[in-house]
Amino acid sequence: MRKICMKYSLFLSIFLSFASQAQVAELKSEEILKLLPNEIDGYRATDEFKTRHIKIGTLTYTLCEKKFRKKDKYITLLLFDFAHAEIMYRQSMSTWKKINHVESDSVVLRSVSKADCEGWESYLRHTNQSQIFIGICGRFFLNMTGDKVDLADLKAVLDRVPIDQFPR
């Protein structure tokens, strides 16, 4: 009897997992573009903003890319919607969970969190390279990079991302 209950419980949890994933609507290109800022103070867009719908086997996800430039400074925003690729979201998050926190005269690598978000930020002082990787609502993954951009400036851009408007 116990084996039957365990099998039924396993089947039910797998079924509910697939059922909940099937109900999640993938964002359209124009919807995902709206989740990132179109302007950054003092910067201009370097390219037309891009979105791609990517399919790898049975996994599908959407990617949005926005690039900005201010003289020799560059900021790139990549937003992934892993609504139908939960494994990719988990892998993206687990990669960074294994890294130890470091804060020295030359390197900063530490966790960052906001409501419904967790991630990491890094800064290499000698090259003035900054990055923020953040998982949002257990579904989206935002990768922000700054070339010759201070970490504080990149964090100010993150503050302009309307996280409260992301689908839950």
C-alpha cells in the first residue's frame, strides 16, 4: 500500500508540475521589450533593440537585448524569459550560487537581492568592468554588463527596471 501511495504521490507531483508550466504564457517580443528601460541617462542606444525566440529541443525561451553607449562606456542588458525552460533558469542560478563572496581592493563579487529577486554583482576595479546577474520571479534572468562603468552606476540602471511589473 505504501508503494502505491508513493507512486501516486510522485505521479501527482509530476503532473502538477507540468500542468503549472503549461499555464504560464510566454511573453511576446513587444511585451518583453517593455520590461527593460528604453533610455539610460546620458547614454544612447547603439543598436535597435532585439528580441529572439529560441528553441532547443523541447525547451523554448525568449531573449531581449538592449545596448547603450556613452563615449567609451557601454551597458548591455540581456533579459531571458525562461517560462518554458525552467531547467535553464535553475542552471543559470545554480552557476552563481557556487561562487564565494569576495571583496578586495581589486575585485567585488557578492550576492544581491530585491523583492522576488536574487543574484550576484561583480566589479573588476582595474578594468572598470561591472556585472549584475539577477533571477526575477523564478522565471526571468537579467544579465547586465558595464564596460568602463562603475558598479554603482549599473545598480542605478537596475533600479530603473520595473521588477514589480514582471509577470508572476
